[in-house]
Amino acid sequence: MIIGKTQHASLGNPDATDSDGFLIDIDVQSIAEDNTKSREDRTQDIKEFFYPSFDKIIQGRTKKYRKCKKCL
């Protein structure tokens, strides 16, 4: 039986395992890759679309706000 573009060999055998001993139905993601983004990568859009942050005191608490470059 073909589901989508991949063929599932274990549809007849729920205990079928691959060479690593995992069930064939389970797609195990590799954790060896470093998928974390640097701090600079995470702020690129903010720097592109917003002005630098400024502090505003509301009800005795200081909050950071940014103004949108496109909206002004």
C-alpha cells in the first residue's frame, strides 16, 4: 500500500524494525545537527522592520516598545 509518495513496509507487520532497531513506521530525527539560530539571526527582521526600542512607564512598570518603520 502506498500512502503519499512513500511506501510503508510495516503496514502488514507492526513489529518491523530498521537496521538501527527502531520501528519502521517511526521517523527518528537526527539530533546531531546544530539547528539553533544565533542571536543575530533572530533579530534581523526586528532590526529591518522596527525602530530601536524605547522604554515607556505604564502604571509604575517600565515596558519596552518599538515603532514600526512601515506604519509611520
